[in-house]
Amino acid sequence: MKEKATSFDIAHLAGVSQSTVSRALNNSSLVNQETRERVQRIARELNYKVDKNASNLRLQKSSTIALLLFEDPTSDDSMINPFFLAMLGSITRACAQANYDLLVSFQNLEDDWHAEYEDSNKADGIILLGYGDYTDYQNKVAQLESQGTHFVRWGAPDEKHPGISIGCDNFQGGESITQHLISQGKTTFAFIGDNGDHAPEFKARFTGYYRTLLAHGLDKNSSQFDAISTEDAGSEAIRGLIEAGELPQAIVCASDLIAMGALRALRQAKIKVPDDVAVVGYDNIAVSAYTTPALTTVQQNTKLAGELLVSALLKAINNEEVDDYLMPAEVIVRQSCGSQ
Amino acid sequence: MKEKATSFDIAHLAGVSQSTVSRALNNSSLVNQETRERVQRIARELNYKVDKNASNLRLQKSSTIALLLFEDPTSDDSMINPFFLAMLGSITRACAQANYDLLVSFQNLEDDWHAEYEDSNKADGIILLGYGDYTDYQNKVAQLESQGTHFVRWGAPDEKHPGISIGCDNFQGGESITQHLISQGKTTFAFIGDNGDHAPEFKARFTGYYRTLLAHGLDKNSSQFDAISTEDAGSEAIRGLIEAGELPQAIVCASDLIAMGALRALRQAKIKVPDDVAVVGYDNIAVSAYTTPALTTVQQNTKLAGELLVSALLKAINNEEVDDYLMPAEVIVRQSCGSQ
DNA sequence: CTGAAAGCGCTTACAG
DNA sequence: CTGAAAGCGCTTACAG
């Protein structure tokens, strides 16, 4: 393995000072064009690359963004929520476009919380995805804020949370999907998903759902069953619902993963979807188009979300004013709700 | 935003020299225990974190691994192959466990090829995932090798490729799935997927498929249709197959994505799977369990793959001897082949 | 347009 | 056990 070339090596070969090499490589207008071209040519020949550690140290920045993914503590360790994977993809692309590197870290509950990315100058800012344990999450966000760390979080704006948030309107998503079911003539409902303060996204979806029923005078025809965002929890909740007695006309699941489990449990119980009961999900993960029947769901635009998260963070890093942004959620109609 | 504390600030507060602070924080045994504890306490109070750029610069390493994902140039820009996303997840976990950071980069064809991660000291080594354009890929691998970069690639060992490879046995996977179909009594076959030198993984799967037919004297009963790894290509190929005339008893797809498209095209043509024709895929992506019928496919163990890639790279970085590794591929039987 | 010099914040060989 | 000093490889204010 060859020794790595430094700017001094190039300076020597080009017969100029090291300062001039640095200027030439940074395309400074201060340097003679002929000199600049010569230096750049030599740099290319030597396969020279600026040492990022040195340049970052000098410039006190890193051109790197850290992505922290907080997973649901109870979710299967080997499986990452497909929705976050999709987000990861779009964030990666957006970073590349902005010429930033992306440092990825999955935070498990057991891990030490290390938000040291910015403190240690490894990253100029942080994107937070997911909640993990919500109480824990709030502490972490508060800590980031108090340290003056630049960060953006995926989620709804919230007075309890400082910092910039980019999210998708879970309340409106809950409304829209419920509205769709009502317009299909459904009159009795069940909501499958946690509805507590520890799961704010699900709670907002539930609230949108419930308010819509209320507006139509259907709020008495609703039940709710707890479930975290896994298939197994969905199946479990459906078994509870079946045991509880009468089947509703429509089952609204707080996530696609829950809906997958619901479809499975219903199939096992020989209950036909959508003939006996309509089922809808939330997230529009890739799988949802392929279930039997294909799942009607609510889409969050992950491509746009990634772009917004990155551009908002970059603005924050440059100390520009940034507003929270709430994207609209869009109903994707497939077969599981009986519309088609 | 507060100024970041440096080791000098801590030295000042602790009444010791900056060298001692550095030693104390690195748990050097050279420092008095009482002093060490005092320094560490003050560091904690100030929320001090070692500046990674400075320490990396000094140590000439980065404790960071770069993951380069080469996508199929023709695949939909907004969609990342779910198989790679799964790999990404397991690599991220493995890195975290080894206390390495992970820099993620998606390389599009249009992008400049920049393997400068190690050259610029941003990463100590590189993991290559995917091929993109294969000819291009070979040049890049050769370039990495000639520069003495530490890298590991996902794929089969190959004399034409220098460097360490970790992969899954595509030849054996092709054999196993074909063997399974033959044991189900199938006697006529079609293979959907490219079979050229630009797609070595598909080619190996095809070769395993074909050799198995040959061994059973069934090689005359086989046709092959080109397709890259997308749904659309799969649908397109199936339409070609249908137009070509007689339907085989089994369709072997070179990837699950192709198989998805195949199922779609067959459904549109009112051809029943598995009653009229068996269909099998390759990869066991999450979606494959949810298609109708659920897809029989070949699994590559992504969790193990991620761990092996990371540990092999770490060994290479430490200049230890590393061997190529070829994982076995496992047939996952579901409904689409008619076995259940 | 160019060069000599300072300094970013660390780690560690050297001297005590 | 501790401190003073060198040096990792850059960028840029300063002087010319």
C-alpha cells in the first residue's frame, strides 16, 4: 500500500508553496489559472484527495449528517420497519444531492444514548427518525435542544417538543381514511392500534378517525384495541376483537404492519375481507400492494419527506429560519376496503 | 449555543496539563486513579466529547466504514431494491456492535465514481453492495485494489475480481430451487432473467438451474427470457413467453422482483398460479410472503451476510488474513410452486 | 497572484 | 505519574 500523498507532496512537484496547492484545489480565484491547472493535474495523477479530518478540523465542520433511527423497543430485532427503510433511502439520496455524507445509526433501547455526533464534530446536524420509547425520546430531544445541537425530527409539530419537525398529518390521514369508509356505507368500526401518550402518531390517527365518526354521529359504533406496530400485535388484537363478539363493518389499523397481522388472523378465522369486513392500513409500505386482498392504506410521501428533512436541517445548520412542515396524507384505495 | 469545550478547558478546571486530560479520558493506566476520576467527572459535567476530526487526524484512522450501494442503472430511481435495504439494516447493526460508524452512499450511474472515502480518511474501509453496470463495476474494483484500499464486496468469489468477497451461493440456489420443482413432478421450464456476463449473479442462478435440468435429462424442455431485476421487466418477459406459445409447467425467476411482475402478467392473462403454472422467485424479500399466491423463493441470509461483511472488513483493515466466504442458499417453500 | 506562518484539537514519544 | 512539545494535514489571514 502506497503512502498517501499530501498537499506538500504536490507543492513540491508543482514547484509552488503548499498554500497555493490548497488554494488551487479549492478553486480559489486568487490563483493563476495556469498554476491552478498544473496543480490540479498533478493532484489527479497522484490520486490525491484532501484529508477530510484535517480539513474538517480546520473548518470546524464535517459536511456530514447523522441519521438516528429509534426503533420501537418491542419490535423484532432483526426486522426494521419497512417505512423507515424507505425513509432512509430517500434521505440518503437527498444528502448525496446536497453533497453531504450520511452517517447512519440505529439506536436500540439498550444502547447508550449517544447524541455525541455533533459534539464530537462527526456531524453538523442530526435527523431523528422514529420514537422508540416515547418518554425516553422526549428527554433526548430536550437534551439535544439544550445543547444547541442542530437537529430535525420526523413527526408532528408539538408544543412539548422544541426543535424543527417535518411530518405527515396523522390526524388528517385518520380523518381521510375514515371518511372514505363512511362514504362506502360503513357504519360500524374498530380501530386497532395503541391510543396512549407513548404513541403520539397512532393517537393522532385515532383522533382523526374518532372525530370523523363523531361528525357523522357514528362515534357510538366504534371500539378500539391496543396494538404496537407489528404483525403479531395486529393478529393478537383481531383475535381479541373476534372474541369480544360482534364484528364491525370496517377495521381501521394504525399501521400496515398491524393490518398484515389483521388480515392473517381474519383469514385464519375464515372471515372474508372485504366481503365480511373491510380492513385498511396506514403507511403504504411496499408489501401493502401485494397482500390478499391488496390493502387500502394511507400514504406518506417518503421521497418528499427525505428531501424536506435534509433541506430543513441544512438551513438550520446555516442558522437560517426554518418552519415546521406538515405534509398531507393521501388515501390509496385498493381492494381490502371493498371499494373496488 | 455554547462554545464547545476542549481538552484545554478541562485541563484548566482540573488543574492538570492537557496531556493528562487526554490520557485520563483514554483510560490510560499511566494516570493516577484519583486524577483520572476527577478529569472524567469534569468532562462529563461540561458535556465534553473528544473531537473526532482532531483525534482521527492524529491517529490516522476514522473508526468509520463506508457502504457503497451500486444500483441497477435501469431501476426506478425512487425505489431501492428491498434486498439491499435489508442488507443495509444488518450491516448497520453489525457496525454499531463493532463500534464503527457507517457512512452510507448510493452510487448512481450518473454520479462521479468517488472511492475517495478511504483516500480522504473519511473511512477505514469500504463495503460494496450491488453491481450497477457490471463492466463499470469491474473497473472500480480493480481501481480500489490497485490503490490498496481496504474493501469487501458482496458477491461470489471470482478470479477476475481481486479483493475479498462474501456472497451467497447463487449456483447452488439455482440448483436447489430447480431440484425442488423437479421433485414436484415438473418437467417443462422457463427461466426469466438475464443470462449475460453483465449480470453474474443471475447467470450463476441460471447455470445452477440449467445444470440441474441437464442432470435429469430435462435440458431440452427449457427456455430462457431476458429480464433485469424489476417488476416491469418480469411482466414484459412473461408476455413474451405467452406469445411464444406453449406454457411451461414451471417458471423460475432470477429475482423476487421479477417474480412479482410475472405473477401480475399471468393474472392479467388469466393463467392460474400454481394450478396452470408454478412460479418461483429468488431473494425472499419481505413482499414475497404476501403475494397471491405466496411466493416460493430462495433465501439469502442477510443478517449473517451483514455480520460477515463487517467482520471481514475489520480484519482486512487490521491486515489480518481473510478468506472469501460463500453462504448456502435456502429454498423457502410457499404456495406459488404448488407444493402446499 | 504567492508564500510563510498560525492554528484547528487532539495523542504520544520524550524527559523528568 | 506528569508536563512541555511535536505533529497529524489542512485553510486562510497577513504581508508582500
